[in-house]
Amino acid sequence: MHRLFPTQEVGSLSKAPFLRRRLSEEHIRISRDWAIRIGVENFEELIAQLKPGIQSDEKLKSLEDWASLYGIRFHESAGLDIVYDGEQRRVEMYEYPLMHVKGFRFVGYVKVWDFEIFKKAAVFERPSLIKPYHIEEFEFAKKKARRELKVPITGPYTLADWSFDEYYVKRRLDVDDPIERRRMSKRDMVLDLVKEVIRPNLEALMRVGAKRIQIDEPAATTKSDEVDIFVEGFNEAVKGLDCIFSVHICYSDYRLLFPHILDLKAEHISIECANRDTRMLGRDENSRPGYSVLKLFKEYGAEMKVAPGVIDVHTDFIESPELVRDRLLYAAKLLDDPSKIIASNDCGLRTRTWEVAYEKEKALVAGAELARKEFE
């Protein structure tokens, strides 16, 4: 994608209207309406299968291809350049991958942003991959997509940081300093996850044709003295692989990434900015406080591209194309290079309704087009 301000989604979308345990006539009607709106081919075959009532696990599983197709067409019809299926087959970004890894056991539930919960796990032995866990969804998306695909996958540092350690820390009991013991055991765990889980997944995705892979690392700055471990883990995972890799880090103190991030072997970094910005139009510091972090990329001479979020995913407020334009142009000014800016959301849109998410994505596309016109 060579034009200025290419547009991309970041990850999750709420589940397709029919992908729910209790299905009503209204859900079926909405599913039909969305199919027409976003151009889902042969959707009448799906509608004929849907009946009001409780859907079994087997039934829900049989609908996943349709949900994936809806997710792809949703993003494509909104006009995005780089798309995926909204993670329609996945349970949650942490729980889902660990369902396919030996060496972990789930021990309880954790509440996340909204009413959603996920199972937290403890590592009790060296992890090993049962089988690559994003192949089926990617192969289907590859057959159906009309735009460039980008596959999201949860990174090794986040999987390690969000898990209880009942194995690695015991192997470092000879280290007297508790902080250093924690660091060393975390590094051991991250590098094992890279070798046994993440890299095999990346290689498997590449074998079936993946060209762009986004590694999600929301935990990257959780512990300021471990940012170098995150960077090392990322670099070990992608070393020598011929693919476009990016990293997504949301809702973080991005100052903690520097200077370690300069060594990251990523084509671009996707960060959250709109959530901390104003809704005023303008291309100055007072109007655009959410983008001040980009000054660090310029100050440190970071070579990677940046996808600063220009759509806030935690509100139903629909950004105007003009607001998106101003955010992109201000970001380009801070980096002094518009070719380094990618138009993106702050994060995945799964906490928003499809109606709100769709209008936000269309605003992203329209705003990026307005920004391009400034350079014609």
C-alpha cells in the first residue's frame, strides 16, 4: 500500500448479529439488513438456516464462516485498504491462544473493559503448541477478501505478563534480588513462548500466504523495567521472516517505550491517540494534545511508520471526516513526513455496536481522503 494515509482496521469487531446463543426474529432481520448493506454474497443461504431460539455450540460453530464473511465485507464496504474479519472466530485475545497451548491451566475469570470476562491462566510447565491456531480463519479470509489482509496475533510478552507464573520463577530461586528474579523469569517465559508458540504460528501463517501480521502487545509498558524484554521477544519472533510485521500497543504510557522501541524490527507501530485527544477541529498543539507522543518518535529519530489512532473506540461519538483529517495532518506535521502515517483506529471496535463501528470506519476512510487532498 503506497498511497498516503492508507487505512486499516486494528482487530476485533463485535460478533455478527446472528452469532449469539439466543437468536430472535429481530436478530435475523438485522442480519439480513446488514448483509444487504455491506454486500454479503449469497446471504439468503444463511438466513434460511437461522431460526429463533437457543443455538447449540455445534450450530454456532457452523455459522463462523458466515460471521467471518460478514466481518470482511463490513470493513471492505466501509472502504478500508487493509482488512480482516474482526476476529469473529476468537473468544478473547488472551484466552483464545492459550486454549491451543500445553503448559497452561485456566484458574479463574478476569473482567475487562466492559461486561466481558476472560479466563486467566497459570503456566505450570514449559509451553508447547498443540497446533497453529489462526490458520483456518486466515485461509477462509484469504479466499473471500478483496482487499489486503492483516492478521492480528497476541504477542509473547502479553501472554506472559497476563499469566500467573508457577514455573519459571521457581527456576530462578537462586537469584537473591526479587526484582531481578522477576525480570529473569519473565524473560525466560517470553523467549520460550516465542520459540514454542509464537514463531511456529507466524511461520504457519506465512506458509498459507499471510503477508501482513500484526502482533498485539498491550502489556508492553506495564512494567517499565521489562520493555527491553518485550522488544527482544518481538525481534526473536520475527527474525529472518519475510513478512510485513507491525505491533499494536494500546492504552499505554508510550514514553516508557523509548529508547528501546528504536530497536524494534517492525514496519510500523499502532498506538492509541484519539482517546486522549479533543474533539475540536484544528492542527495545533492545543487542539491535538492526544498526539504529543509523536514528538518522541521524531526526537529519537525512529524510522518505523506510526499508525496513531484517529478514531476513539471507547465512545459512540462519530468523528467527522474533518476531525480525522486534522488529526492525520497534525501527526504528519509532528513526524515531518506524511508517508510515515497510517490511518487507523485506537484499538479494536468490539465494544461498539455495528452501526456505530461502521460509521466510525467510514469517517476514517473519508478523513484519510481529505488529508490526501492536502498534498495534491
